[in-house]
Amino acid sequence: MADADREGKTEKATGKQRERFRDEGNVGLSKEIISVVVLFSTVATLCVISTQAGAHLTSVTRKFLGQTDLLAQGDPRYWLSLVVGCIALLVLPAGAVAMVAAIVSGGVQTKWLFTFKSMRFSLSKFNPLPKLAQMFASKNAVMQLAQSLGKVAVVGLLTYRLYSQELPQIINLGQRPLGAILSHLAATAVRLSGKVWLLFLLLAIADLLWKRYNLEEDMKMTKQEVKDEHKQSEGDPKVKGKQRQKGRELVFGQMIAKVPQADVVVVNPTHFSVALKYDALSMAAPKVVAKGKDNAALRIREVARQHGVPVMHNPPLARKLFAHCGPDDEVPAELYAAVAELLALVYQLPGAGLRRAVA
């Protein structure tokens, strides 16, 4: 991503943003890590099988050089099979190990993500102009170019220094047996590979850290994008507010419908109204059938008066019932005495028996 595309993106990536990037195959994969692992596994495999391969190659070479007359008279396919077998002894194990190493090192970095989205055909991929522009406009491209040039320079320098030191011995190799020549060349190659591998390992670690940092920067979002995503995942706050309001209205409507069945509505004239009902045959204790505050409290009082339910002023009791009881909750034991005293007064009012019979 070009640096200009990141302007204004100050917010950390959300979970959904990270999932989108992962689905597209953008996971901060470092190819340098894969290269280093493949190089190490290949060299290690060659070192393990070098003794057997060297002995086999020496045997084939001696036969080839010592029996040239048989080569001219015999079947050349025999000699070809010996050479191919020798090469296969080196190439096949090293190639198989390198392939497994590449798959494992890539899978570990991507947490075993396999996607073909990044391989989809697109004509825009064949247009070189955006890529050329990105090479000079992106810090990532500059980093990749510097890394590539650095690797070439360092490998060339290491190769030059190593073989400069080995040059006198290389010149004298012609006087030594074939096995010694091969062993010396192999040891020299292993030393060079080891030094190159250590250097590449440091570059690969730096590349991995850079890729992960670059990915985090690419995934950053603007504040508006975060808000839009939140709306999509959680719903529009205005719509959800209306839904909650409708829910509250539904619950309140159900409570209001129970007010005519109440025995009494105890109120704090300014704020609270609590409707109580008690049936000794079906209830263990008085229950709150409805409660409300402010406008809801006024509505409960209005419905109670419309249906002849007594409204009793008892601010301390109204506040305690409102604080400790919900709709359909039984009155707490510590308020039994106060509620019983209130109900006793209600039952003494004219028409109380008729109201209870109708309820």
C-alpha cells in the first residue's frame, strides 16, 4: 500500500478488519524467512548424505575413467544410469527436505492459511505503471530494493573473501586424490553456506519484523471507518434506541394492564408509584405488580384512580419498594410489617371487599 493511502488512518485495526486482510491473503508473510529455512535444511541434508554420495560419486568416476574401452563398446545407458543415480542421491533428498521446509515455514507464519484470492486473474496485474510508481513512492519498496542489493553485495563479498583465502589450497588440489578434492570443495562450500545463512537469518528476521509492522500500518483505519463498521456489526444506534424504547413501552404497557387488579398503589407524590397486590390463598407474600418513576408514576396513579384502586401516600415505603422490588417480585421480609399495615388500612376503606371480589 502506498504511503499516501495511509493518511488519516490513525485507529488500530478491528477484529473484522484483520479477518478481511487474512481472507485476502495479507498476513505479513516474509519470503526471506522461507528462503533461510530452505537454505539451512538443504545444506544440512547435503551434509548428512555427503559421505554416502561422495563415495558413490568416487566409485562411478573411477569406473568411468578406468574402463573407457568398455564405455566405447558397452551400452551407454548403463553409464547414464550410474550418473543419474549419483545425481538423484544428492538432489532428491535435498529437494524433498527443501519442499517440506518451505511449506512448514510458510504455514507457521500464516497460521496455515491457504487462499487463492491473491492468485485471481486480473488485467491490472499486467500493467507495469502502477508497480513502477509504487517502487519510488513506497517505503516498503525501498526497503525491499535495499535488502536485495545488500544480499547480493554481501554474498559476493563473502564468496570473494573465502575463496581468496582458499585459493592456494585450491591450486594444489590437482595433486591430491579425488576423494580429498571433493571433501575439500564440500567443506569450503559448507563454510560459505554457513556464513551466508547466518547473515540471511539476520536479514530475514529484520524483514519479518518490517512486514509485520507494515501490515499493521496497512490495516489501520480512519475513525469514520471504525464508526461505519461498528454500525454494521452492532446496528445503527438510532435504530437500536428506537427498538429499546419500543421494548420499554411494551413492558410498561404490560405493567399498566395489571394496575386495575392491584389492591393499592403506594406513592411518593413527587417521583414514585408502586402497585401492590395480595391474595392470601395464592400468594406467600404481597407482590409488586407495577412500578414507575416520574411520568410512568403519574400514569400508574391515573389508571389506578380510573379503576377505583386506592392511592396511598407513603413516601418512605414507596422509595424502598421501588428500590428493592421489580415487577412480579414479592415484597422483602423487612417490609412485611409496613406493607401489612398499609393493606390493613386499605381493607378498611369503603368498597374494599367489592373491589377484591371483582379483582
